[in-house]
Amino acid sequence: MSFYNDDIKILDKKDYPKKEAKPSKVYESIKDLFDKLDLKDGITVSSHHHLRNGDAVLNMMMLELQRRGIKDITLVASSLFPVHKELIPLLEDGTITNIITSYISGDLAKAISKGKLKGKILMQSHGGRARSIIDEDVVIDYAFIAAPSCDPMGNISGVNGEASCGSMGYAIADAIYAKKKIAITDTIVAYPNYPSDITEDYVDYILKVDSIGDKNGIVSGTTKVTKDPVGLKIAKDTLKVMKASGLLKDGFSYQSGAGGISLAVTDFLRDYMIKENIKGSFASGGITGYLTDMLEEGLFTSLYDVQCFDLKAIESIKKNANHLRMSGSEYGNPEVSAVVDNLDVVILGATEIDLDFNVNVITGADGMLMGGSGGHQDTAAGAKMSIIVSKLFSSRLPVIKNRVDVIATPGTTIDVLVTERGISVNPLRQDLIEKFKASGLNVMTIQELKAIADNFMGEPNDIKKKDRIIGYSEYRDGSILDAIYEV
């Protein structure tokens, strides 16, 4: 009905709406809650991973769906960890048919690589995941939101509660765009719960459970600075690359992964910034205690946090007003102005890199799923200089291949490779090649680096695979980069 015409009925006094108490959103029984839902075969459900390997929510929700006989589910999980091995039987009995995720590791990943998933797995970037949900390429029926704390109206905070996880950036798109949103919490607090990562207007139901998980599982085994002399040499050379690029100056922005070499780069960067009295504008991504220390020391004006990688980062986001939350979309959505587009330097890892600078972080040397893009694609595309740090060979395997097993990040967005034996620059970046050579850096072609590795290790054997495609690597804009095959 339009108010631009006169065909409008005005309410009679007797028909005026009356005050009505709204029903409680809170349920204390998963059975009672699920009885309210319109559950049927073929639904799409989502989860987020801010509790990482300490998450207990996804298994709980999916096992209840299995008990109810719901089949052909598409699971849209921002990431999946070893703790989710309980889902393997749900692949085998057809409860879960398809999976969309940005990262997967552990026994569940191995089961999918061996063909246990009847449908396909789609590997997205974090920014690509947010884009696909916002654009409704992926339509979520039910979003299961692990809430460290929640009030009776549905305001969710990631910093309050026993299982506090800090920023909840990857759950934001789910909370806004899913058809129904369910907060699962072990801590119900008095109204209003603040600061709220997700507000009450986006929460339809609240399920009170005994525990949503263990926040100690947030801490990855890789979130420590390497003590390996080879890794430290790579980190020192990476700092030289940053200096030679001309980007390392007042106001620069930075992101680093949580691997040992990447954290060593951050550690050396901190010392250099103190020595040279350099103050950066912001650091971003998954935030570690190393970056929160730099914030406290005034080396960065602010942090943009999409997920906390350790418990120190959780404490920081509770207390420091300059430690800012951001959503997955604000972080890396290619269709909006995103934080990654303002990055000067990003430090990234690689399972493999090939002669065209394509990077694989999805499968291991055996072809098994063991990781994912996460923010790899997003930051490589957005940053002024993307740097891959890696040993030239590890565990008797060279990092440089003629062609990577699965392309996770296209070589057109990778700028520099730093190894212990030398530095290689993408030929697309002649500007960097000239600067590095002028600075006396040991610049080599990637073919020369590969020849060194092959001389030591020889050419690795091809991975034995079947013909069946079990999934795809998707670029952040929705295009398909590569196929993933059953091992």
C-alpha cells in the first residue's frame, strides 16, 4: 500500500494496537528451542570460530540436528579446528553434505580430503565470506553464535564471561543476514550487556548451556616467536626489505600472521621503531599480545581487531579504547572500503609458492586439507607490499614448486618472497626490485631460488590423487581459483 494515493484505511479507535509483552528469548533446553525452529532437510547453518580449538558450540548444535534426522545440511563455518572431529560421522551419514569455510585443520580436514564429504567444500577468504553472505550468494537459515555473555534480550559481548574471546568480527555478517539468529551462551548477565559486539535487534533466540567451550583453546601453538636461527635470519632480512621499500616511516600500517617467523618480524620491527622513533598508524587482523604491547608503548595509534589470537589480546580489547573491533566485512570485503585496502605492509606465510608467485596455504605436502586462506587473499590484494616469509626447504621439502597444489592466493597479488637463501621479487614489481638492489639486498629470481632448493632436495614426488573434485578454492570476489581433489 502506498501513501501516495487516497486508497488508505485509517484505523478505528477500537482497532488501535495494544501493549503486548514479548515472549522470552531465553531457552534452557536445546530440545525446546529446536522444537520451535522450522528445521528441514537442505537448510544452511553457520558458525564462527572465535573460540578456535576451544569451541564446544558447533558440535553441540550439529549433533542435535543429527539426532533429529535433518539431512543435506550446508555448514557455513568461518573456520574449523581439530576439536570438530566429532562432525566426521555427520559427513558419512549425510547430515552435512556441503561445507563453506575459510580454514580447516585436524581429523575433519583429513576425512574430507579422503572423500568422506558427499558434496563439496568451498574454501573462501575471510573477506570473501562476508561478501558472499552480504550479497546473498550464501543464504544462511540459522546462525549459531557462540556468545561468551548475553543478556536476556540478546546483547552479546565477547569480552564478558568465563569463555571471553574478545572481538567477534566474523560473526557479524551472520548476525545481520541470517534468517534466524541463535545466541548460545553459558553466561546470562543483567540487561544491558556492554560493550556489545552483536546487539539485541539481531538475536532471535538465546540458548543457555553449561559451557560454550574453553577459551584456552584460542591460543594456537604457533603464536610464539621462533627461536630457530634460520627463521630469525629470515625475519631480520624481512625487516631490511621493509626498510628498503620506503614504506617503513611515520604513519605506516602493518599486519602480520601468528606464525613463528611472522611474529619474529614483528619483534624486530618493534625494536627498530623504538630505535628510530617511528610511530605507526594502525596494525590489523587477528591480534596478538605482541601487537597489544606495541599499542601500549605508543608504537601504533590503534589496532583493528577481527579476532583475538591470544588471551593477552582479549585483556587489551577490554581495557584500551584504541583497540578497535571490526567485522569481517570491514576487514576484507572486496566490494567496500576495507581496512586491508589501507595496509602498507603485510607479512604472510606459505605452504608452497610457485614460479608465478601463486601461494598455497590450503593443503599440505601430502595434498591433505590443513589450513585455508583466512585473511591471506584479502591482505595480499589490499596491502601496498605483501611479503611471504618462508624457509626455502623444510622437513626435506622445498617451498618453491613449479605449480602449487592448490592456489589460495594468486601470484598477481604477492610482491616479495623472503627466504634464508635470498629474496625474490615478483617481476610485476620492478619498482621494488630497483629499490632492493640499490639497498644491497640479495635479490634473486624465484627460478634461481628454486634451483638452490632442488640442488639440495631434488624435485619432490607428485602427490597421489584421485580424479574426484571434492571442493574449490574461491577468490574473495566469488570467482574460482582452483579445484581441490580427493587424496
